Amino acid sequence: MRQGYGGYYITTYTDEGLEFYTVKDYFEKYLKGRGIVSEVKALAEEEAKYSKIMKILKGEYGKPKYVHIVTHGKEGPALEVRNDKNWWEWWKSDWTDLTPQDVEKNLYQGQMSGCKLVFLSACYSLQNYKEEDSFGYVFVVWCGVENVIGSKGVINSYAMAMFAIAFYERYLAKSESFAQAYADALSSTKEFFARLVEIGMQITLTIFNLKFQQWIAQLIFFIVEVAFDLYIAEQIANQIWHLDNIITVDEDTYSSSGSGGSTPGPGGGGGGGGGLGLIQLLCKRGKH
């Protein structure tokens, strides 16, 4: 089934579509519905062009308070976004790179102050996050964003989508603090995929039980029960889905003290509505 949105078509039954529509619903229900933002602007596919992204980050449609971008990322880091090209420029690529340097060049210092979160749902979006040429540093230190979530390397798109949904359920729906919502969502996502590994092992052992003599199957069951626990399952899951690459950065990440601390939940510490909530679906993520 393909469902139209904004004049363009996206596949809803994909990880990107699931993440896009679920986050969009959370933004509309818990941000716009509670008066925290006045508008939720969602860009899908060809609408999500480089120039529009820059206008939104610069606040030309209203100062953004929450930004969620779903796309394909690559080493550098860089995010792939739609290219600004005319219909007759058939020789140009449909895609172009959005880099930390682009953001720093187009936005003046502190231009995104008041923005509580930029969520970069893409591989390598927080690669080299401690460096000055990273998305984390540029958004937090240069632009004034409070928190950035992303991946420091490869990330499985299904895992990132599940984490995003779990995070917003806690952060927006349940109004947990940012730190608590992030920690709980990451923990529950890791546990879910670890359980998948355990189920896979159980299925494998059942097949062994059917194919081999009973004493051999019992021996295998015994060895697995002794050596295999949830911690090991989590390590295996991390190797498959790269869950440890999901990180968050804030001003404490780049301060000399690094003292840490909690961040208010949605609407806390920053006044009421009038801001803009943004979600983007670019529909080009690698299946890592």
C-alpha cells in the first residue's frame, strides 16, 4: 500500500515510513496539541530539499523547537538531502550532501537558541561528535540547540526507528525528562533486540533437538543455558544492529567541566507555544 502525503508518495510500511508518521503524530498530539508549538511542518521526499531545510533551520517559517530528520547518512559526516534542481536539469543528481560546515556557514551563532532537540536519524550523523566539524558541535555550540541525538557510526534503520518511537513516547507522551526518556528508550530498545537473539537461539536449539539424538540436544541446551544470558544476547544484538552507536550530546559534552545534568521535558524551561515542530522524511536510508 502506498499512501500520498504532501503531493508525493511514500511507502508507509517501511521503517522510514513508520518512523515518519509516528513521530509526526507525536509532534501534532503532544507539541501542537498542548500549545508547545504552533505548527508541525512535515516534509516528505521531493519536498525535503536542501534550500527548504536551511530555511527551516534558520527560522524563516518560525523558530524551530524540535527537529527530526530521517535520511541516509555517510562518513564525513554528511546527510543526503534532496537537491535543488529545475525540472529540465535532468543531468543533475536528485541528491546532495548536507554537512556541518553547510549549517555553520548558513546560520549565525545562536540562531537556533530555544531549540530543544535536533534528532538526526541517520548513519554517521554524530560521527566525530567531539570535533568542531561535527553536527553535534555545530548544532549545540554554534547554533545553540540544547540536545542532539544521532549515531556515531552505522545504525540499523529499524533499530533507530524503534528507539525514536520509544524515546518520544517517554519524552512527549509521558513528559519524562530528556535524560530519563533517552536512557529508558535506549535500554528498552536494546532489550527488545536482545530478546530477538534469544528467540533465535531457542528456535535453533529446537531444530537441533529434532535432528539429533536426545542426549546431544540436552547437552547443547545445558551449555547454552550456562553460557548464554541476556548480557551476551545484548552484545550479539549490538553487533547485528549497532545499538551502541546511538548517542546524545549537549553543551556539557563540549564544556571543560563535563559535569552533566538533566534537561527539562517538552515545554519545560523555555516558555510556551509559537515555535515550529519539523519532521523530514527523505526516504533514502541504507539497510544496515
